[in-house]
Amino acid sequence: MFENLIAPWRAKYRLAISGAACYAIAGVAGAIGFAFLLAALFSWLSHRFGSIVASLIIGGAFIIIAIIPMVIYSAKQKREERRVAEAAAKARATQWISPATVSLGLQAARILGKNRGIAAAGVGALLVGWLISQMLPAEETPDDDAATEPAE
């Protein structure tokens, strides 16, 4: 009865186990092959330039290989921070005219219904908040501060 329900899961489990084993074997074999390629490169460089220079060349190459992803990640992180800051600024600029805010105001007006004075005060408070948000200066970035100050 339950065999029809369990069979697909059992097949996926077996496939996952065999895939993990195959990838593990391929990874170990690839690492060993890479180690032998490095040994051959070291041997060739040591015959050509000497063992210390060969070690420095290979070590420098790996340091460069290690730095490249860090630079790429840093650039992506800065780009993402800039995108989030721009999205937040855009959201702040349009939050008073968003359909959700208008809908919330209409629902509040329906709830207050008979108390027109309270509803008018709420609408007035929203308008004052919007006006104040429009009068506030835009956030300045550190680059803008440096550009406006005179050089010493």
C-alpha cells in the first residue's frame, strides 16, 4: 500500500547517495591531479630559476588567486549596499502616496465614520508629515561632504 508512496523517495535517496559518492571520488582525484601538476610546475621552475624563486612564483600566484574573489565580493557588496540605499530612499519618497497608505487612510475614515473631526485631524497629521518629509534635506553621502568643503 505504502510502497507506491515510498518508491519515488527511495529512488531519490539512492540517486543522491550515488551522486555524492561520485562527486567525492572526482573531487579527491582532481585534488591529487592538481597537486601533481603543481609539483611538475615547481620542478620545471626550480630547474629554470632555482627552488626559492620557484616557490615564490607559485606562492605569489596563489595569493593573487586568493585576492581576486575577495575583490569581486567587495565590489558586489558595495553595489548591493548602494542598491538597498537607493531602494530605501525611493520607498521613503513614495510612502505617502502608496496605495497601501491611501487604503489605510480610507479604512480609518470608515472606522471613525461619525467622528469627522478626528478623521480631519488624522488627514491633517498625514499631510503635515508628508510636508515635513518633503522639506527635509536629502541624505548626503561622504563623497558629497568632501566635495563641498574647501581644500586645505
